[in-house]
Amino acid sequence: MEDRSAPGALFIAFEGVEGAGKSTQIKLVANELRGVGIEPVVTREPGGTRAGEAIRAVALNREIDLDPMAELLLMLAARSVFVREVVRPAYDAGRIVLTDRYELSTFAYQGGGRGLSLDSIRELNHLATGGLRPDLSLILDVDVDQGRARQARGAADRIEGEGLDFHRRVAQAYRELAYSQPDVALVDGREEIERVFAAVWGVLNSRFPETFPPREG
Ligand code: T5A
């Protein structure tokens, strides 16, 4: 991140394919933080703001056709508002922000999945975020089939409804991102929920021990 504004501030993004367990792990991390007296800001992308939720409704609506560039620009429009209204104020106030998806989703889905140029995504993402990057992106790595099987039955949204090849390219892009950047960690998300949580907390504890103390037991 470019400018650390307040002591204690942290911005952590949870990433992964559909049904990887991001929301589940965010809830567990938030509860554990509350147990040590910290109330985190829990949010998601696309969404987290009024404009962002409206953009999400369009971007994920399977009745609406979007070409890959239009999809990218919608994600980034939502992100621009998200940074300005949610992340930046919380960060400046020294809060811990836990978000379900952020910029790696764009590299994985619009880059790996849709095949858009990573350089263009990087440039446009920088414009949308003003360079605000997570302190850590934590990717929950699961097999695409396993993630899809975990999701509630019901109508898939526009992106969930893409074919297996698309989702495999997304998963592969995530793995490549994990090995190319030091502020990205890959956690095996295939285990049962409590074991994944132990691994997630272990990563957080090793990176930010003052905020995420060792768990008892
Ligand atoms: N998108 C987003 C882009 O294309 N580009 C972008 O830039 C951005 C920001 C957003 C969509 O937008 C796309 C990507 C997405 O397609 P979403 O709602 O965030 O949509 O994405 P999903 O991944 O579809 O959300 P899910 O809620 O399905 O997945 P989660 O949060 O990863 O999974 P979770 O925690 O809700 O768990 C799903 C189910 O599995 C169980 C849970 O209890 C739940 O029932 N579960 C487990 N079961 C067994 N073992 C475990 N370890 C489990 N962990 C969770």
C-alpha cells in the first residue's frame, strides 16, 4: 500500500474461485478479532457501497450481455467508489478492513478468465484505486469442482454460469498470482472449515502478530 495512514490499519482481501470459502473464513476471522476487542470493517466487492451494489446487480445479471471490457470497467467503477467510500476512510481511521474480493479477482477473472491484457488491467486498476493495495491478499485454493459443489443450489449468476474451462483458467491465474507477489498468500482451502481457519489465522499471525495473536488451544 502506498501511504500507511494510521497505526494499526490493515487491509486484507480474501480471494478465490466460486465457493472457495471466503465469506466463511472472513466471518471466523472477524469473530476472533472481536474476541480480542477489535471490530473490523467487513465488506465485499463488487459491492460494499450503494453504487457498488447497484453495479454488482448489473455485472452479475445473466439477463444482461456484457463484453469483457465492459465487465472490467464495471468492476473498476465499483472499486473506485469502494476505495473512496469504504476502504480509504477506514484505513485512515486505523481500522482493519476485511474484504471478500478485491483487485486479484480482476486479474484472475477478467485477465485469466476473459483473457484481457494484465498490463491494461493493472493500469486501469491503478487509476480506479489511486494505488491503494491490500497489505495482504489471501487466496483460498480449492478445486473448481469442489467450490462449485459447495455453492447453494439455485440459479447461477452471469459469471458463476460460465463453463468449467473459464473457472479453471481463473483458478490457474490465482495460483500464478500467488507465486509472483510477496503480499499474496495461498492457503489450502480444501480441508474442513476449522482446519482452513487455523491455516488462515496462522498466515495472519505470521504476517501481523500484533493484530492477530496466536490462538489458544
Ligand atoms: N468478480 C469480482 C470479477 O469477475 N471481477 C472482480 O474484479 C470482482 C471483484 C462475485 C463475482 O464477481 C466476480 C467473481 C464472482 O463471480 P461473489 O459472491 O463474491 O461474486 O463470489 P462467490 O465466490 O460466488 O461467492 P460465494 O459466497 O459462493 O463463495 P465464498 O464466499 O468463497 O464461499 P462461502 O464461504 O460462502 O462458502 C460457500 C459454501 O461452502 C461452505 C459454506 O458453508 C457455504 O455453504 N463451505 C465449506 N464447506 C466445506 N468445507 C469448507 N472448508 C467450506 N468453506 C465454506
